Amino acid sequence: MDIIKIIDSIADKIFEKRDELSELDRAIGDSDHGVNLSRGFQKIKEESSIFSKLNYSEIANKMAMILISNVGGASGAIYGTGLMRVAQSLKGVEELDRDKVGVALGAMVEGIKFRGKAIAGEKTMLDTLEPVEKIFQESKELSICEFLDKIEEVAQEGMESTKDMLATKGRASYLGERSIGHIDPGAMSSYIIVKTICENLREEFKC
Ligand SMILES: Nc1ncnc2c1ncn2[C@@H]1O[C@H](COP(=O)(O)OP(=O)(O)OP(=O)(O)O)[C@@H](O)[C@H]1O
Ligand SMILES: [Mg+2]
């Protein structure tokens, strides 16, 4: 698996979608999600060539540090904490397999919950990532191609489900009832990340 190619394509996709993400944040936040997250991922892409000298844990840790210091705001700290937990969970891992990725994903969701003190249903990125983590653990009998389709489908449903939710965490919660009717920008950025990973893996596994 070419992890650097996957990371670079996430950076490219977030860049491509940055105005759409900031537009979603304009409706229920402060219009900065796409611009900030894209700045962080572009910085990651600038440094990604040195990742070939690092193990998976070190890569996740480096990405966390870059996001925390370059994205700012709630999402930089939250994605960064999630990736720091991924780094801890992958210590000593040389080869990735489905089980190890599942453990890392579980650690990421736990880190996000710990940092943001949110649970699913509060209109955040967790509404994309928690269902993905759940289906990941429950779908181990599927072939890799069916598995990737399922993961992407669940991520999309999770992201879309935030439209009808009332925000009770983060900046969007200041809007109260007026937050209903808009997709959460963080749920959308998480969906873009999951979808991009699935697209890359489909290519690799010739799905
Ligand atoms: N407590 C939280 N737990 C999980 N996710 C959260 C939390 N607060 C915000 N988010 C996610 O972060 C996204 C907003 O990210 P953004 O980069 O726009 O930060 P921000 O809210 O503008 O930050 P700040 O208010 O600190 O400037 C939301 O759409 C939501 O998905
Ligand atoms: Mg914002």
C-alpha cells in the first residue's frame, strides 16, 4: 500500500473541495473549515516525501503535529488528537492489515471523542467517523472490494445525516435550531477523507 500516495491524494481532494467546505462552514460556523484544513493538508503534502523514511506510527504523529500547528480552530486540534491516538496504536507495526487498521480507526474515534467531548448525533465529524468505525469492525467477512463500497456508503449516509441534526457542540451550537438544515462541514471533510482512501484502495486492489 502506497501510504504517501494516499496522503497526497487526500491533500489534493481537500484542496479541490476547500471552497465547498468553507461554504458549509459559512452557513453554521465561521467560513474557515475548508481553507484551514486545506492549509494543513498542503503542509503535510509538502513534507510527505520524508514519510518514506518513517514507520506508520511516526507518519501519523508527524501528520498530527502538522495539523495541530497549521489548521488551528476546533478541527485542527480534534483531527490532530485523533491522529496522535492512531500513532500510539500503531507503535511497532511494520505491516498494515485490516485488523490493525481497525484498531487504529477505533483509537482515532476515541481520541476525537476525548478531545471534543462529543458523541454521535451532535452534528460533528463523529457522525461520519463513528458509523464507519462500527461497520469496519462488523464487516470483516466481506471481500475487500465489497468492504470498501460499504465503508464509503456508510460514510456518505453519516455525513448526510448531519443535515437534519441540531448542533450541540462547537461553533454551530451557537445557532441552536438554525443549525438544522445544513450539512456539518467537519462531517463533510471526514467523508471526503474516507472516500479518497477507499478510491485509492479500490485502485490498488483492482476493484
Ligand atoms: N466538540 C467537537 N467534537 C467533535 N467535532 C467537533 C467539535 N467541535 C467542532 N467539531 C467539528 O469541527 C468542525 C469545524 O471545524 P473548523 O475548522 O471550522 O473549526 P472552528 O469551529 O471554526 O474552530 P474555532 O471555533 O475554534 O475557531 C465542525 O464542523 C465539527 O465537525
Ligand atoms: Mg469554522
